Amino acid sequence: MLTEEEKDTLFDAICDGDRETVVELVDKARSGGHDLGALLKDTMIPAMAAVGDQFSAGEIFVPEMLVAARAMQGGIDIIEPILAASDHEPLARVCIGSVKGDLHDIGKNLVVMMLKGAGFEVEDLGVDVPNEAFAAAADRGHQVICLSALLTTTKPQMLSVVNYLKEAGKTVKVVIGGAVVTQDYADKIGADAFGEDAPGAVKAVKRALGMAN
Ligand code: B12
């Protein structure tokens, strides 16, 4: 278990981009049987949100944001296999990617983790994914395509993917998410579901497949 002080240190280490300390503390939490889902939700994600606030306030710039992201990813890499461990038949085959022009992937990686943990088979296409790659994933038998966008400038790319899939005659379901996306936007572009966060992504994929309301 991590003490409150260690959790504070972890929070600061993410904000400061101190990957080594992040890895050390998350590894300690793992070996000590700490609830890793709670650590992620209550300490690590809020740390990334604080980084975003500092960026918005002009207190830090892209390089600092990048090292913070790398530090966060160091912790996620330890947590992912544990939260994702599942020995069930996959509920469905899902593919995910950050849309073309968007290089943000921390949130997407969390969604991957949660979907795997919920029993879905997930193929991660990475970042800056062109429309054709999503269509090809539909051809490989994926039942749901998940799109992530963090930028106002890449949000319209989601509509482009939806239209591209429609015009190519793909019947795959589309689920969208990311900080700039809303349920209204999902309705507007004809996406099948919207998820606000990683747990919400699981519900959204289930909704799109008619497995939940
Ligand atoms: C880290 C970061 C970066 C890193 C990304 C590293 C990486 N590997 O991801 C770097 C430094 C590369 C970066 C670059 C840029 N960034 Co940036 N970045 C951030 C930051 C600080 C954190 C994002 C993050 O990881 N959040 C934590 C995760 C857990 O949250 P999340 O991504 O929202 O994901 C959750 C939900 O949205 C949802 N979700 C996400 N995807 C999906 C998908 C589905 C299907 C579902 C259902 C749900 C879902 O679930 C996730 C988990 O809960 C944000 C600020 C912020 N507070 O968001 C700015 C931010 C997104 N960036 C911003 C900007 C402007 C940029 C740059 C343009 C800066 C520049 N001038 O170069 C570039 C653009 C690069 C590009 N082409 O993509 C702006 C965007 C403003 C806007 N509305 O357009 C933000 C909001 C900062 C700000 N306050 O101005 N960035």
C-alpha cells in the first residue's frame, strides 16, 4: 500500500515529469497489493488534469506537458496488464485509435485498458489514424470502432470517419470520446455512442452493441 505522502509524491512526480519516481511508486503499489484502479482514478488522472490546467494558465509549455505524459505512461504500463487481465471469451472485437492529426494517446490508452479489463478484445491502431485504417479494421471483423480526439481542430475528423465508413458501406458501430467531445456532438455526427471517460467507454461500447441501455 502507498501512504498518503507517497500518493502526493506520485502526483507531484507526474506533474514534474519524473518518470523514474512514478515507475518506482506504481511498482511499489502493485507489489504491495494497492488498488491500482483507485490509484489511477484518484491520484494519476487528477495529476494529468493539473498538468492541463498549468498549460492552460501558461505556467508550463509543450515540452513539460510531454515529459509529464511520458511519466504518466510509465505508470500506466505497469498497471495495464494487471487491470486488463481477463481469461474470458471476448465480449466483442473492438478497435480504437486517435483520429488523424491527433497525437494524444494517454486517455485512449486508459480506454484500451478498461475495455480489455471488461472482457473485450481490443486492437489499438495508435495515434494520427487515417480513415482508411479504420475502414480496414472493420473489414478485419471488428464490431466497434472507437475514436478519440482531444483537440478542437481534430474533432471534425470524427465526422469524416463516420462519413467515410458510411460511404464505404461498413456497418460497424462507432463510439467516440475525448475531452472535446460531447453526447450532443455524437448525436450530431451520427455516432452510435459517446463515453465521457474510461469506465464510460465500456458502457458506451456495450450500448452501441445493444448489450446495455
Ligand atoms: C498530455 C498532453 C499533450 C501531450 C500528449 C502526449 C500523449 N502521449 O498523449 C503533447 C505534449 C504531445 C500534447 C500536444 C499538443 N497539445 Co495537448 N494536452 C495534453 C494534456 C495536458 C493532457 C491530456 C491527457 O492525457 N489527459 C488525461 C487523460 C486521462 O484524459 P483524456 O485524454 O481526456 O481521456 C479521457 C476521456 O476524454 C475519455 N476518452 C479519451 N478518448 C476516448 C475515446 C473513446 C472512444 C471514449 C469512449 C472515451 C475517451 O476517457 C479518457 C480516460 O478517462 C491536455 C490537457 C487536458 N487537461 O486534457 C492538453 C490539451 C489536450 N492539448 C492541447 C493542445 C493545444 C496541444 C497542442 C496543439 C499544443 C501545441 N501548441 O503544439 C499539441 C497538439 C499535438 C497533436 N497534434 O495532437 C489543448 C487542446 C485545446 C483544444 N480544445 O483544442 C489541451 C486541452 C491543453 C489546453 N488546456 O489548452 N498535448
